Amino acid sequence: MSSDAYAYDTTAHRQQWLELAGRAQHVIRLGSTWMRTHRLADFDEYAAAAAQYLAEHEAFEDRWQRRSPGPGLMPVVVERHDLVIPLVQQHEIAADQHAVAGRTADARRLRRAAGELAARHLDDVERAEHYEGARAGHLFGEGRVGEATALSERTEALLIRHDRFLQAAHVRLDRARFLRELGDRTKALGLLESFEQDLLDGLPDGIPDRATVEAAQCAAAAHIQGGGAGSEPVRRADRMHRLRELVIQLWDLKSWLLTELERYQEATELAHGKLPYQRDHGMEAAGHLHLASLAWRRGDLAAAGDWLNQGASAFEQAPDETADFADVGLYSQRPAYCLMRVRVLAQDAPDEALRWSDDGLAACEARPQPESEWRLHAERARLLARAGRPDQAQVSYGRAVRVIDRRRRVSAGLRWDSLYLMDRLPVLHEALDLAVERRDAPAALHLVDLLKARAFAARLALAHADGPASAAPSADERRLAEVTADLNALEYGPLTGPESTAAAQRRAKAARELRAKRRRLVEGIRRGDPRWRSITEAEPTEPEDVVGRLIERICRPAADGGVGARGAAGAAAPLSRAALSLYRRPGRIVSVLVSDGGVDVAAQPSSDATERALAAFAANARLGDTAQRRLLDFSTAFTQSLEDLVPRWLAEKALGARTLLVSPHADLHALPWSLLTACGQPLVRHTAVGVLPNLACLATLDRPPADTTRAALVGAPRYPEHLGLEPLPDAERELRDLEALYRPTGLLARTARGPRAEARRLLDLLARQGGSGTVLHLACHGAPAVRDPYEAGLMLADGRLGIAELSTLRVRFDEVVLPVCGSALRPRESARSQDRVPLVGDDALTLVHAFHEAGAAFVLGSPVPVGDTSARAFAVAWHRHRQRGTPLAAARAAACELLDSGRNPPYEWAGMTGYGCR
């Protein structure tokens, strides 16, 4: 190449470099505009310009390498990752805006683009530091808590491996924010305090003020410009700055957590302590907002108003083009500021409070903030209700509920599901009470269904999600199998000789640790199911549409056919279904009935006698084998009827249907619904009865049953002596009766009885057998979950097969028969080593529901103890009638047969219940 050609090339490259430099600055300006306005049109312009710049930068780099092999390093325009890092993060933020507006396709497109940018332009550590942590936050915002938590933990571990300790602390801080939003404030506070001292140890002279940090940064710059050797001054200044920022952020979050835990004195001291540092950063107004919240919580509205006034300008004046990021950050907290204004003004200036609620909700549209949004809608609803505008109040409550429900689409685990709901339950109750007062039955139906077993309904929806779970077990599923085997060996393995007290204590401790590990594994497996992704970004649906589809499905004529089609008097019942959904409130029961006549709602005050009866019945049912059997027939033992729970007119209307689907709540789940007296006789004399956790389950469980059935039988009439379980002589007779009933062609496999009734054999049966019209029958002892949900299980010949394992399976049997004591008994708390969380979401986690979740459409079970002889009689009768009718019709016919025969006292089999729709 001649010198002229070389000079020409150099000139061309210089010109291209200058053009690229101009484009880079243009991209930076567009990005600043978008981050200030959060208008999606500004984002589109920013993203398009950035994409063009990155393509031209790559082309320029390629030409430089090809045309100028020897003149030195390529001149740097702007480091590519300096543009890519904010670009990736802003893609996620823009995707959030699209998702909130219901544009899910656009949201998915931008999330894919963010991932592609990060994968192409950032290395593993850069992705962990600048993308994965933020991505975890966005996953959390979508309700994918399990994915978010796992990604956060992986990111932290990678950063620690690469000695990025401060960046890892940022990720841990974000995880504490997740916990706070889930309502697990105690755990969040513990997480902060676990590394707070480590951060403070890095600042032995205390938290430096801004001037000290800037002086260190200036000294570092002078060191570089003066040609000083080594980079220690630069590292020291950077570390000082980062540590200071982290400690201030940690204190900010900690002070809010202390506030919400009602540790007001500590919170106030910390809020005042961080104020000077917030002032250094131009964020003093954020401290004023926190102090206003503290004053409001203590009932000092005047002080709260004063604090708000001190920070008003930062939240009320939109930043212009010259604003710095502190101003933009403060203005992004405008929804929280408006919320505090509403709360301070609600009593004395309700009209002004309403205007502030409108302003706050408008700010949420520009910058989605779900926590402030649902609270603003709730405060607005309260203001409208007090102003005598109930219809508008109901609309606002509905919007609050919809925002709350976004995160409940995917279960975060029993503890977090319950803690998340606890803070929000009062708002949902207010909404329900208003709907009942207004006789707005569709709104009440929608609210009741959202309040009950929401996580179960969401998990059930996975059966219809795209991308079925892999047949190959995951690493966690393999670990779960190992833990289960170890636990069975500890709890049910034979002892070789006398055991000392110390040895027994060691064995009990090891079992507790394994149970805790099992709980973590199973919840991680359930949260991490990849099919959640297909249901977390569902198109937003109006409650009216949901209720309309529900009514249509319930009242659609169901060709039940077969036995049980006539009432006690012999008159043909109408070919229809009705659904009765109940919700317990203090001192009353809310009832919503869906029938051919429409939707009705009513609230029945519960008398002292009814309250005492329900409490006594529930306490007795939880005693298991030691329960007083005569008290298990609720209506006979306590002289209580359906009319004591719901208004008589509503009960009579419900009994007009051929099939009644009942969705109970709280302690009503344990009632023997089939034998509950209604209009003078057992409910089953009037209609077939099916019990569901909530009516949303219809979408998955309402499958037409097959006309003919084949069965697989598993039973453990006798157990190895070391298990300490009483033999079940009637179980052997039960198996023989069923073998005779299904022969010669109705048995799917050889009966697994006695020593062959092992967990591994049952798991193999579940994996290989099943299909349309198949029934799995299990005759064995059961272990109900009285406290810990994951303690429920089937007692087989080689130990317990727990709900933890069953809930991760895929079962192809349409129907399952579980004449097992307490197979549908619901626990009241989520077990933890130090604290127990009430399961306020009324979630369904029993043996019955584990089989539902695994794929069974119908399960015959019992929430209370049943007698062996009566259980055998009922189960065999059910199988016989099932060959001529539907599962619920067979359950009704079996119950009527036992009532008519008089040989089996009703209290011995009262709990036998059909869980299903048909």
C-alpha cells in the first residue's frame, strides 16, 4: 500500500470515528430524555439510535482490523459496554410499561432484545453486575418470585467468586427489597443485618460525607494526571464511594422495615440519622417523605403534613432537561408522596384527598409502581364510600384488587403467599363487604374466588400451559428423592437394638433438618416450573368477563346420567348444576350462589351456637385417630344445618340443581358436606355434592368423565412391625371385593398389596399407567397435615410417600379413591423452625389436592377420620355405582345406600366426600 493510500485510509477512519462519536453523544442524549420522561415514543427513538450505533461501531471495528493492521489500538469512541449496560436496563423498564398496559407481545419482544444485547456485548461478570440483578427485579415484578430469587442467588454467588463483594452486596440488598414487598419483613431485616457490619467495617472512620468522598476522587484524578504509579488511590476512592452508597441504601431500607414492623423509635432514630447523607445527594425530600410516614403511623397528622410540605417541591415539580438523576429519582417517588397526601387529608379534606389520589394514579401510569398503585386505589375507594358513592367505590376497590392479584398468579411458596396476602387482606375484605352491601353478586363472586386457594388454582392452570414439564427429573427432584429416602430411613427404619435418649435426640434433630430441606426443595421445584412463564403475562381480563365465563361453565347442562338422578321423593331433578361459594368473616358467612337463575349473594350472621359448633367440630377433627367419632356427623352431633350457614331461601334455591358444587372456606372445609342437614334431610338426599377449593378450578377439573372405568389397586393391610402402624383387616377385604368387581378385564395391573405396596411401586404405577376412564384406589393409613403442610402423606409398606413428592408428579389417572383418614384435612400454618405463619390464603395443600394438582379430575377422600369397615363399604359402593354413572353421582348413590342400609353409623363415614365437578 502506498503512503498516499495509507494516508487516505487514515483520514477516512478519522472521519468515521468523528461521525461515530457524534452518534454516541446523540444516543446518550436520547437515553437521558427517555429516562426523564418515560414516554415509550422516546424509548423507541433511543433504542433505534442505539441499535444503529452499535451496528456501525462493529462495522468500524471490523474495517479497522482489516485495513489498518499495524498503526496501533483502535481509537475509542465510547466504550461499547458503557452504552449497552443502560440500554439493556432500559429495555426491561420499557417492557414493564408495555406489560402493565396489556401489550404483552411488545413486552416479550423487548425482554428478548435485552437478553440478546446482554449476551452479545457483555461478559459473564458484566452481565451479573449490570443485568442479572436488575433482571431478577423485573422477574419479581412479574410475580415470578421463584425465578427471581434463584437468579438473585446465582448472581450473588458469581460476583463473590470474582471478588465483586460490593456488587454482590447490592444484589443481596435487592433481595431484601423482594422480601419486604412479599411481607417477610423480619427475614428482610435479618438479611440486611447479616452484612451491615461488614460494610461498616470497610469504613473504619465512619460514614464519610460527600465532601470527603469528592476530595478522595479528586486526589485519585490528580494521581492519574500526574503519572503516579499504581492504582491504589483510585481503588480507595471508588471503594469509599461505593461503600457509602451501599450503607445509605441499606439504612434507608432498614428504616422502612423498622417502620413497618412498628419499631417506631428505632425507625425514627435511623431516619434522622440518614438525613444528612440524603441531603448530600440532593435526596433530602425522600427522608422527609419517610418521616411523614412515621408521623402518620403514630397519628400525628400535623407533623406528617409539615414533613410533606418540606419536600413538596421535589415531588410536585416535574424535572426539566437540566435536572440531574437525584431530581429524576425523587420525582419517580411521586406516587408514594401522593399516597401520603391522601392519607393526611382523608379525614378533614376528602375532596382534596381525592384529587391527590388521581394525581398519584396518573403518576403510576407513567411509572408503574404496583405497591403505591393498589394503595392509592384502596384509599380512593374508602373516600368514595364515605362520600356516599358506593358504585364508584366498588370500581376503585376492583382496581386495587386487580393490582394485588398480579403477583398472586404464581405461587411464591406457602409462607410468602400468606405473608404477601396478610397486608392486603383488609382491602379485599372491604371490597367484599361493600359488594355484599350493594348486593353486587358478580363482584362478590369474583372477590371470593380470588381470596380462596389462589395459588392452587394457578398451579392447576399449569396443566394447560404450553411446554409440559420434562419427563427427566431435575437435579432438585433427584435431591428430593434422596432426602425422602433418608428421612424414611430415620423415621421408619427398623432399630437394631435399644436406643439411648441421646441417640433418639440426635435422630430427631436429623429428621427435623431433613424435613426442612425437603420443604425448601419441594417449594423450589414448584416455583421453578418453567411453564409458569406461559401464564404470568396473560392478557388482562375484566372481572365481568371472568365471572361471565364462570357462570356459563357452571350452568352449562352436564350430561351426568346414571345413578343418583332422583331426589328422595323420586322426582326428576333438573339437568343442571349450581355452585355455592362461601367465605367466613368474623361473625358471619358470605354466600354466593351461581345457578340457572343467575348469581345471588347474601351474608348470614352466624349465631354463638354455630360458632361454638364449628370450633368444636374442627378441634375434634384435628385429633385424628383419637377424635370422638360420634361428633364427626356435624348436623346430628351439633344440631346444625345448612340453614345455619346460609339463608334458607338461598339453600332452597341451591337444592334445586341436580349437582351442587360447594366451595367452602376456612374451617368449613372440614364439614361433612354430603351429610349436612338441609331442609330436614341430608344434603345428599337432595343432590349430588362436589367440593372444590374455589370455582376457578372448574377450568381444569371440569372434564367429562368416561363411561367405563378400569382400576389399579394398591393396599397395605399389614405393615412391618417397626413402623408401629395398626393393621387394616378391612383393607384386605376391600381389595378382594374390588378385584372381584373389576375382573376379568377391568384391572390395569396386578394388585400391589402387603409388602408390595411400596412407594417405589406406586410411583412406577403412576408413571406407567393411567389414561381416560382409569381409577387409582389406595387402601392404607394416611398421615394428615395438622400443622406442617408437607407432613401429609400415604403410609405404605416401606414408609411415607409424602405430599412433597406427590405434588411434583404428573398423574394420568382420571380419578383417585382415597378412603384414608384426613386425606383432605387442611393445615392452618406453614411450619418454620422459629415462627409459624397462618395460611391466610386458604390454600389447598392436602393429599386430595396433591392428586388434583398432579392431574386427577376427581378424588374421593375425607377431611376427617373414617372407620375402616365403613370406609370399605363406601369405597366398594362407589366403585360399583361408578360403573353406571359419573363420579359425583356415584358418591351420592354410595352415601344413600349406606344411609338406607343402616349398618354403618353415619359418623363412621360422614367425611367421605367427592372432590370434583362431575
